[in-house]
Amino acid sequence: MTLRLGDVAPDFEQDSSLGQIKFYDWAGDSWVVLFSHPSDFTPVCTTELGLTSKLKAEFEKRGVKVIALSVDPADKHLEWIKDINETQNTIVGFPIIADADRKVSELYDLIHPNASTTATVRSLFVIDPAKKVRLTITYPASTGRNFDEILRVIDSLQLTDNHSVATPGNWKDGDDVVIVPSLQDEEIIKQKFPKGYKAIRPYLRLTPQPNK
């Protein structure tokens, strides 16, 4: 099964480092970042999980829950977490799914045979409160993820869901945004964007970022 943008993220029940997880119940009405790791006790994954833990407050203020996955069993996850906490100077408080039977990996297409026939690839999904997949990123095993970029995309998704805007290349929270081309009524534009806009081209109209 290949998940595409806009697809409903599959529900599942699986063991984890924090006990049995019923995914939809655990997610509730939150945004979710679900990300997979090739295996436990691997160097890049150790740094990624440590970084994610340190960004706990950043995820929380965006209403985002994080959950990781590896094909190793829960008891091995618990031993690995001790290493992560010690080497990365943090405390991992989010669950790591124990997908020893590959059930979740198959639902989310996390095993790519040309990369590895057994280990999950370094994939990441951003899932909104309606359980729709809003972002998919897959990295090679040798490259750690950029979590600043993941937070940036979440900021963009949450902003553009609530306003008639899109975010330009390299946009960061607080930068100018683009008024979507489909919005042409000047009266509505004045209501939505009281700070005005700059029309570089008829299709390229920049305006200060609206309040979230």
C-alpha cells in the first residue's frame, strides 16, 4: 500500500515502548508526526530520536504528537531509549512502535526491498487531526532528517489551512506569504488581508503573514 497526500492514514493497534497503542485513540484530535527507523541501536536514529525529544515543547505548542517506529521488539526499544537518553542528554517521552511483525510497516509502505528487505526506510508522515496524510518524506538510511524543516512544514500547513495563502520557497514563520491565485475578489482580499499586498505579477501577490 502506497500512501499519497490526502489519503487517510491507516489505523492500527501495536505494541510500543509505552505499551499497547491504538493509533487513532492515541492521536485524538492532534496533528501527528509518525517516523520510521531502520533498526534500534543505530547511530543516525539515535541522534534523530534525541533531537525529537529535545523539540518536545516546539511540537506541543503546534498541537503535534510524535511517534516513532522500528521493527525491533518493545524490550529492545526500552534498552535503546536508555542509550538515547544518556548519549543525547535528554529523556525520550514519546512512544516507539514495536513493529516486529511488520504490520504497521506494511500499512505505511515502510519496507523498500531495493533498500533493505527487512529494515524500514527512514520515512516520515505528517498527519492532520482528520487523519489525512499531509506530508511524506523518505530519506536514505545514511542521511538524518532535518527536524527544523518538519516544523517549518507544519507551520505552513497549519497557516494555509486557515487562510487563503500559500508559503513561498524557504518561507519561515513570520515571513511574507502568497495570496492564492484563485482569490480574485478585491473586497474579500481587503477583508482577509487588511495590511494590503504587493503584486509583483498578477499571479504573485505577497502579503504579511496573517495571525494563525
